[in-house]
Amino acid sequence: MNNDRQILFENSADRSRIADQALADADILAALVENLSAAQRRIRQFSATAIKEISVKSPETLLTHVGAIADGLHRPEAQTRWECLETLALLAKLDPTPLADAVEGAEVSLFDEESGFARLAALKFLCTYGALDSGRATQVWPLIREGIQCYHGDPEFEDMLVCVESFAAGNVGGSVRQLVCQCLQFDADNSKGAIGRRASSIVRICQGE
């Protein structure tokens, strides 16, 4: 990397500003994507965060880099993985077709015992990807169900249910929607507070109310 690109490696740099520069300069964008596989953890994390900023500002710009971003799901540190997952969730809304290979990487983060952020980002990606058609919904539902069962009561569980609610309202097909209803019925009937309300909302969606 040339010295004039050193700003990409400065953790004190403003990620949003770097994202704007990358949108105006294809070389900077390519460098950020390449840095997802850099040897240094801090470089990978910085680049993943900047790429997430780009996905919010102009997600279509990243569609040609889906493979490299999905490969970022296999990095050891949680932050790189959850930033890439958040990015891929946004890209899935534009074109889910090239994201099939990302499901395996998302599964790894879904069962990350040390990072609630990674678990939540993985479930968000799976719910977004699966909500787009019944075939994808059938593919990812077993993972979503297992995530719901494993992390019931964890701090991120309510936010997970928000993702599941969006999934249930998507184009998931009747059979998957019935399975979602069965999975959340107990919480709808027995849980109190926000969890109970969210589960009840999901059940109503699944029942077509």
C-alpha cells in the first residue's frame, strides 16, 4: 500500500469521511475491500467499518465486491464479521443471488459464544436474506430457529425477535410461516413485557391477522 493511502489504516480517521472518499475514488474502495484480508486485525476492522458506512450511503457500489465481503465472515475477530454481516444484509435487499455463499459464514457468527453483536448481525443477515423468497426462507429457517432457541433470554434476544418479525412478514411461504408461528407461540402465550409483545406480533403476522 502506498503512503498516500495510509489514511485507510489510521484508526483515528473518520470512517464516514473515508467512505465518502471511497465512493469518489475506485482505488480507495478497492483498497478497503482488499484490506478485509489483511494480516493486521486493526486494518481489517477499520476497513470493515468503512465498508459498512459505504453500504449505508450507496450499497449498489459494493455489489461487485460481495465475494470479498462474504470472505470477511471468516476472520477471527468479531467486529470484522459483524460489520461485514451488516453490510451483506443491506446488499441482500438489492440482489440476494450472489450471497448464497455467505450463509455458511453467517452460521459461524450466529453461534459465536463471545460476541452478542456478531450473533445479532448474523441473525439479521439470515432473516433479511431468507425473507426474499420461500426457497431461501426454507434454507435459513433451521438456523434462525436454532438461534432463537440458543439465545432465548440473552441481552440481544429482543432485537433478534425484531429481525424474525421482519422475516415472518416477508415472502417466506406458508409452510415456513407456520413453523415460525409454532416456534414463537410459547413466548406469545407465556412471556411478559417486550418479549411477549414481540412474540405475539410475530404470531399474528404468521396467522395473517
